Amino acid sequence: MAAQKTWTPAKLQIIAPNNGGAENVLWDFDFPYNPKDFSITRAAKWNEKSNKKGTLPAEYNGPVAATVTVEVFFDETSQRKDEKDPLWGDISRHIKKLLGYVNPEADSKSKDKPSAPHCKFIWGKAIEFKGYIQQVAVKYTLFRADGTPVRGSATLTLKEFGAPEKGTNPTSGGVPGSMAHNVIAGDTLASIAYGAYGSATDWRRIADANPIIGDPLRLSPGMTLVVPPG
């Protein structure tokens, strides 16, 4: 009899926005994940112009923030009743947290600079996406006799942040003024160059500064690149 395949759990982290400082994880949640597929689309803005002589070369105007959809499953049907815990086997406590993270983070509101909590989705070694929760769609599928939801799912729409500002994410070592960039799914040298220099055509400067890059057209999520100063 063949051994049953065990799927690696996915991880969802909610992180307080802190402008590049040490990560303050507000919630760290592992959940079963067995998707039919996982897709991410990388797009860019192009300004097309023409004159009497015909169409001119399109002008690159920066990347478009990528969006992914992740379905999180909850199942507490096997939870044993605990009279000391009024929320025993109640998945709504997780759902309420997710719904709350759609709103601006509490500390950022008190500083008059409302910012969405950062969200990091990680599955295995190849998939990592960082952005914020744009939308949460909840579906309850099983209840106890008293109406307590014990099984259901939440479909999360995650959207990445825009291109980083110049001069953020400083790194020590290397050429003075260099920055470090942590590669996420969908990153390209062109998009990183646009975020750092305002020009996608400067991607070769980053490639030359990172001999670890085997193929400039394929970056691995999780790797850290040195971005020379502008």
C-alpha cells in the first residue's frame, strides 16, 4: 500500500508596519494547504504614443502591484469541549482576526498615518508573497447544534505593496549606499531596478553586483540581492 502524501502546511504572518525596522509579528498562523494551483501575474504600465509617422516605442511607467488569492481552511470538528473555554471548537475567533486585519493597524492610526498591517504568505521553499490583505471572503460550512461554526474557509485577496522608495531598506557592507532587496514571487531585475533607480533599463547594474544570480530572467523568492546606490 502506497504511503499517503503529506502536504507541507502553509504559513500566514501578520506583521506590524514599521518602515523597514525589525519585524513585529502580530499573528503567526499555520494551516493545511493543498491548492489546485497557485498563480501570480506580473504586469507593467506602458504609455503608448503615436504621431503622424506612426506608433512610437512604448514608454515604461513602472510595475503594477501583483495580486494573489489564497484559500485558508478551518476545521475544529475534532476539538473536545472545554467548559473553561467558551470558544471551544469555534473557528469564528480566527475569522474575526482576519477580518480585523483588513483595517488599518491600530498604532498607525494613532500616529495619523493609517497603514494596513503587512501580510506574508509562505508555502514551502519557493512561494513567498508579501503585501497586505485587500479582501476577506468567509464561508461557514458546518455548525454545532447551538450555531457555533466549526468548519469553513476564508478566501484572502493579497496585494503587494508598490515599488519601494529610493533609499529604503539599507544594508551593511558592500558599496557604501547600497541597499538590500528580499526577492518575492513575481520580482524581476527590471522591476527592482525601477523601484531603486526609476528606470527598468538599469537592471544590469543589479545583475553585475550579484554574482549569485545564475539566470537574470529567473529570480528565486527568498534570496537577498545587493542593489548599488543610484
